[in-house]
Amino acid sequence: MSLRVGQGLDAHPLVAGRRCVLGGVEIPSDVGPEGHSDGDVVLHALADALLGASAAGDLGSLFGTAEPRWRDAPSSRLVEAVRELTGRPPVVNVDVTLWGARPRVAGAREEIRAAIARLLDLPQRRVSVKASTGNGLTDFGRGEGIAASVVVLVDVPEEAP
């Protein structure tokens, strides 16, 4: 077993009239994350964490905004593409932290955990989702944007780079 940790971070401004998708779940909100794809900061950070654990680059370099096929795409497709690229190493666990004053995700926490677990073929008990309002500090704490940090533990084959 060759356990590796990957860390991902993503942030987007919130804009009026945009769907709010977090962790693959649509959250009722009057604002949503601006982005080339669906703007799902949780799944973007997850994809970057998976890439990091496999030393396979970063999301922006591999799936940039210049590629029209990712325009408005569900971020679950990005995670699937990353899993294929990295050889689908088993994920041991996932820890997600959302940071922002809005939208409130407490009511959707279990649904987000379940969506991530399904996406990674992982028992839901191995997926943690937490949130912090930011207490009015920074743009996130004032509700102007949303950020996600994700840490994953992956069992990468010994012959991987």
C-alpha cells in the first residue's frame, strides 16, 4: 500500500441568477458560483486533490477554460476525467471544508456527502463535509464568494510517479 495525501482548493465569486451547485448537489440560492463549468468549488477542489495525490498536475492546466467542452459542464465530469487520468486509485477518505457566508449548506450536508461517496465509489462514512461562515472576514465571510478545501487520502500504486 502506498498512501498519498492530496489537497485541493478552489474559490469562485458568487453572482446573481446562477445555479448553485456544491458537491454535485443543487442548493437553493439566489446566487451561484461563477465559473466556466458549473462552478462547483467542492468538486473542483476534489479533482485538484486527486491530481495532487497522484502528482498528475492541476485542474487549471489540464482542463482549462479555453476548452469549450467544459463550458457549463457538470463538475462530476471533471472528477471522472481526473479519475481516469490517474488510473482510478482507491480513495480511502475525503474531508471537505466549505468557506462562505452563503449559501447555507447545513440542510444539504448529507446529500453532498452521499453524492461525493457515489462519485468515488466510497462508503458515505468516509466522506466528511464541514462549513464555516467566515464570520464576516474576507470576501467569503461577507458572502461575495465561496471557497472549498478538500483533502483526500488515496492508495496509489507503487509504480506511480
